[in-house]
Amino acid sequence: MEKPYSREDLDSFLKIAVRLAKEGGDVLRHYWGNLRSIQSKEGSGNIVTEADKASEEVILQILGDTVPTHGVLAEESGAHEHRGTPYLWVIDPLDGTTNYAHMLPMVSVSIALLYSGVPIVGVVYNPILDDLFTATIGNGSYLNGNRLQVSRVKDLEHSLLATGFGYDRRTVKDNNYAEFIHFTNLTQGVRRLGSAALDLAYVASGVFDGYWERGIQPWDVAAGALLVSEAGGQVTAYEGTSVDLFSGRILATNGHLHKDMIDTLKTQLAPINHA
Ligand code: IPD
Ligand code: CA
């Protein structure tokens, strides 16, 4: 079947995505170390800063100017109604807000373009380290222009994994603590960077061998999921079925570890969490 978008379309969407990420990143650099306002959002420990809001404002402005007919879903302002278009920009203007507020430089702007729910462009930009991760569907993943490839690690014993914990972690039983302990015992380590988009970018880079998380939002993972699959990795639901970016759960690996991680999540942990 002929694709509804051409290679040229993808290139021009990627250019827009990079511009959004860089301009959002400029805002994040501007407020870095100069925050005046940190507010609480719903969920204990969930904060928002003036940098999140200002970055999103700049990004939405550019989207409105360049692709006014496309749909938008952005963390701070939600869904912007555009009926009848299959294109949806999914935006996190600052992924890693807690790190940002504490000046830990694991922060990013995450920009994805979905076509009928499938990511076709993904950009994750760390403005502090100036790391630009980019991917378009069918054309590979890149860090600052250099092609990325997932790792070759074949077993959990030799792996380094990443995960995170949702803002509801203090109030729900299914809070990922059991999984964290279990995988920590099975692997060389599990890291909690505090930016899901960067966790996925580092799976794409071969730094991490796998990543899983629950309680996650589509804007945290939509761009990173494409980075991983375009770098040769695998991205699914916890059960191994096709991933729903709106489901709140994601499993991403180098492919070699996928079955072991599914089995561990299913046989060891599901009974504990859902008892
Ligand atoms: C958070 C980060 C974190 C993950 C949380 C997310 P935010 O996003 O991605 O790594 O563990 O679940 O909510 O709030 O910094 O945009
Ligand atoms: Ca955010």
C-alpha cells in the first residue's frame, strides 16, 4: 500500500520537530538555575515550573504557524482539538522536571509526530548536554547526526536496565517497586534517570539494554519509542503485544532481552502486583 506521506514530507516534519526541540531547549537553558516558580500538580511529588510552561508556549506557537491543521497533545495544555487529521504532535516541553528543578542535567524536550497513532518522527533533545536524538520511520535513529544501534547484550545477567516511578507511587500497590528490586537482583544494575524520553534514547544508543515503566504518559515515551525501534530494538506492551502509547505501560529492549523481560514481568511480578 502506498504511504500517505513521502520521504520529503518526513524530512520536512523532522525539520519542524528539530526546530521545536531546539527552541524549547533554548527556553530550558534560559531558566536553568534561575527558576522563580515551582508549583505542585496533581499527584504527590509532581511539580511544574515556569520553564515547562514557557517551553510549551514557544513550541505551540511554532506548531500553530507551521502546521496549523495538525492535532496537538501537549503535557501542560492537553489536547488541542483538530478533527479529521491523522497527524498528531505529542509534546513534552520538559521531561525530567524534578531533575531540572534540582539542576541534574538529565532533562529533555520530547517531540513526536504520530500518523494514525503510529510515531513517524521522534526527537529528544537534552539542551544542557546539547544531545539531539532524532528518528524518522524507516530511516534509522541518530545522535547529533551519528547513526545509533541498540546493544548486543544477550542476557539479563550482563545487562544495565532503566526504569522510573509514576507520581502515584505512594498511593498505588502497582508502583513498580517489586519490579525494581527483582530486576536489580537479576542484572548489573537498574538506573532511574528521571527522564523517560532519555531512558529510551539511551536504549536506542546501546547504553541501556532495556527499559520498562508503568504510569507513564504518551508525551514521555512517543518520541523515544521510535528512537528505539529505528535503532533495531523492540518496543511493546509488558505482555509483548503491540504497544499502546496511551496505555501507561511500555517495555523497550535491544530485542535480545525482550522475552526474558516479558517472562519476568509476567510470571514473577504480575501475581504480586495484582494479588
Ligand atoms: C517524568 C519522567 C520520569 C518518569 C515519570 C514521568 P516529567 O516526566 O519521565 O522519568 O519516571 O513517570 O512522569 O514529569 O518529568 O515530564
Ligand atoms: Ca514534562
